[in-house]
Amino acid sequence: MPNTQQLEDITTQVRRDILRMVHKVNSGHPGGSLGCAEFFVALYNEIMDRKDGFDMDGIGEDLFFLSNGHISPVYYSVLARVGYFPVDELNTFRLLNSRLQGHPTTHEGLPGIRIASGSLGQGMSVALGAAQAKKLNGCKHLVYSLHGDGELQEGQNWEAIMYAAGNKVDNIISTIDLNGQQIDGSTDTVLSLGDVRAKFEAFGWIVIDIEKGNNIEAILKGMAEAKSKTGNGKPVCVLLHTVMGNGVDFMMHTHAWHGKAPNDDQLAEGLRQNAETLGDY
Amino acid sequence: MKTYENTGNKDTRSGFGAGLTELGKTNENVVALCADLIGSLKMDDFKKNHPERFYQVGIAEANMIGLAAGLTIGGKIPFTGTFANFSTGRVYDQIRQSVAYSGKNVKICASHAGLTLGEDGATHQILEDIGLMKMLPGMTVINPCDYNQTKAATLAIADHDGPVYLRFGRPSVANFTPADQKFEIGKALHLVEGADVTIVATGHLVWEALEASKALNEKGISAEVINIHTIKPLDAKAIIDSVSKTKCIVTAEEHNHLGGLGESVARVLSQHLPTPQEFVATNDTFGESGTPAQLMEKYGLNSDAIVKACEKVIKRK
């Protein structure tokens, strides 16, 4: 079991992976990826109970679904760093014939991926379906999912949120990446989400805030609390307060790096701020 | 010529319901989801017999498709049930990304397809669903012709690994195929041998094609009738072999001529055996309220329309 310092070292390396992947192909989504780096590292190294290897059905282990598929760089980096596929394959991100498509997909058979995502708002329904399958199979493991905050503007989420509570799907922990940013600006200016906690609570969910969503210890503590709330007849929502672009100072607190790659100088500066820890791919 | 007996009118949706009931007993991995239309989809028995494997999702079709995709992760075989309109157009992107592109083993079962749902009118009468579904890579598209065949198809798709769109309807129509038939996905059925014209029909139009072949026979025209229950993958060989003999073809479907069976047939023939073809289908239009028979008459989808199309296409040989 890695300690906090080790998880932080992994996170630093994941940031380097994200920057280098996006820079190489001059496309991709670094902002949200960097903002969720600590969460992914904690989730895959500490929080989830995972089997060795990969099979689609995932019986006997926790499952994770990424709904906001555009933050594929952090997903791919962490999947590779925990051993689902060779780290060197990160070199193929967004290239022709790659398994690392712009948005995650099962179509190319990349281990670790169980659903395609990218068109927003679909992941919670899928995660709920997988959670229901776990109940049918008598599998006591949990289903985790991650969603962007702007993504909550998609109506399908609210169908799913209503369904989960109405059907007591209590083996799911859905995390909302509350970074307050989307492509066209802040979520407040584009389409205000209002009080997200109150909305989830009104729909019958248990809600847990992780105020320091870029702090490993806070994430571990908050997710442990979330896990303790499962199995009580209610779905669990985690509001993860993150900073978009976290860990690279000029990318932080802005929507400008939602879907923009750094140039050579910016890459160098970003890497300077995040010194190699595990070795670059 | 070979003739077929109507053993009594039945609705194809009840064939689906009967198939689902049987699957409930024989395949423990089959689960069913419905968006507030249990009675219309004839899913009552499955719900009653297997409440733990039945999911009432409410009026939330997008969520239903996503739930179904998720249920496959864990080895379940989900059958979703709602009207054809809400099974396809309303949830196209959910099917595209979460089911088709993700390669999930979901069976999208759609009742009240086409004009023959009748009085509810155009909001519910989808005539574009075959096109929408056949364009999705990896999607199998099936439109059985009667109660018995719909039941057989429902059983067959549970054994097929991959996404399927199963299309059926509301009204009671002739039930004439064998009760004990084995349904083979992608395999066209030769119903009547003929020499002068090939009629390729799907769904409710198969019985109309049989009626048309009798009328044509009385006029001295020998029509070959093929039941294409599977629009994708299309049995190209059956079509080419028949047309090699008859030299002309009429396609018949309860669907828009844009995107339907007829266009799939035309693509095959234009590549392999260019052939005069007439289309019995709706002409780029919405439907309207009326009885099923009135609508099929007004929009040219009955046996009379098929007879006329055959006479027309024979002259073009």
C-alpha cells in the first residue's frame, strides 16, 4: 500500500505524462486531466479493490466509469502506470491505429476501459447498470464513476440521478469534478449549476464534499467516508472541488486549457514544475 | 403456387412478449427494462415471473439505454422495451456511443413501429428507424413478419452476441409462419417460387406480399416472394439469385423509402446485378391519425400497391 508521498510522486509523473501526451499531438484536454490527477492516482492505487489483469465483466472487483471522456490523458496515464498496458503505449495517444483514441473506447480493446465516453452525460446510466448487474451477481464490490460539473447540464444525468435514488442503488459512488469551468467559460456564466449539493440531496442521494480535491490525503479521507455510506439504501455522490490545470501554474484557475495543448516552451515550463519521479515513458 | 394459411390474427408485440417469457425461464442472464410501457410491450409476464431481473425505468429512455449497456458489464443480456420512436430517434446518441461503439450486447426491442400503430398519429409513427439503426456499425436489424416469427426472433437474438434492433408492431395481423420455426439471423426465407418478378418484403408487408402474389397469379404473373426479416446483415445472395431469374424486383416495407430495406437492396443490386426496382414504402413523409388499414391504403403500403408496383416494374425489364 503506497504512502501519501508515493502517491504524490505518482501524481507528479502523471502530470508529466499528460503534458507530454497532449503536446506531442498538439491536441487533447490537459486542464480537466490535471485537475483530476490526484483523484485518479488515489482511486486506482488506493481506493479501488481491483483484480490483477482485466476482464470486461469485472466480477469480484470494484469498477470505474469515466463519463467525461475528454480527460482521457489522465485516465490513460494512470491505467498504464498501474499496469493495465505498457507505459510506452502512451506515445501513441491520438495517433492513427492507436488503442488510445482521443476519447476512451472499448472498440480498440484497451485494457481498463469498459465503455466508450466522450459524448457527455451518458456515464452515470452505464455505471448504474453495472451496479445493478453487481447486485444480480451477488458481487459486493462497488462501482465508481466520474463526471464533469459542466456535464451535469446534460439531461440524461438527471434521469439517472432520479433512477438511482428511486431504486436504492447504494453500491455506487459518483464523483462530480467541481472545477467550475467549461469550454465557453465558467459554469456560472455558461449555465449555472446552482446548488449541486442541494440538487443531489433533493433527488435522494447522500452527498460528501471533498473541499481539497487536489490533496491526496483529503481525497483518501473523503472517499473512505463515501465508501462507509454505501449499502444504506441510497446512492452516494462526492463533490470533488478541484482546480482545473492543477500543478502547472499557468494552466490553473482558467478554462483556457480545457482543450488546448502547450507549445514547446510551455511544455518545458510545465515539466520544470513537475520533476520526473517514476521515469518518463 | 404455394399458399399460406392465416392461423388467426395476432399482434407481433405479443410474439415478443411470449418470447421474452420463454427466455425468462431458459436464460437466467436475460434481463428486461421498460420505459413505462409494460402493457404495450407485453412484458407483464416477464415482470411477474422475474421481478429481480426486471427494471422499470420510468419515462426516461436515454437512461434506459445506458442502464442496459451497463448491465452487460457483468454478463447480463438486457432487452429494452418501448415504442420504436422512443427506442431509436429519441436515444440515437446513447445507442451510438454506449451500445454500438462500445460493442455491448443490448437488445433494443421496439414496438408500434411504422404507420400501423394508427390513431396516435405521426408523433409516434416512426418511419425512419430502420435507416437510423442500420447505419450503426455492428448493429443487427430485424423486422419479423408475424407473431410466430417475432417470438422466434426474440429467442434467437438472445443467443447472438452483439447489439440488435428488433422491430415489431401494434396491430393484429395474419399469423402464418410455423410456430416451431428456428429463426436464423440474416437468412432470407423463400416463401413463394416465381419467375416474372421478385417481391422482397419485411415486417407487416410480408403478408401483403403473399396476398399480392395470389392476385398477380390470377393475372398470369408469377411472383417470387422473399421474406427478408433481417435487414442487416442483408442476405444478398438470396436477392441476387432470385433476381437473376426474374430480372426485376419490388421491395416492400412499412418505412420511408429513404434509408429503408429498399435502399439496402438497391445497393446490393447496383453493385452486383443492376436491376429495375420499384419501392413500396412511404415517400419521405410523416404519417397521420387513422386506422391501420386506412393508413396503409392512403400511404400505398398494402397488397394492391405491391401488385401495381410489380406490374410497373415488369414493364421496365
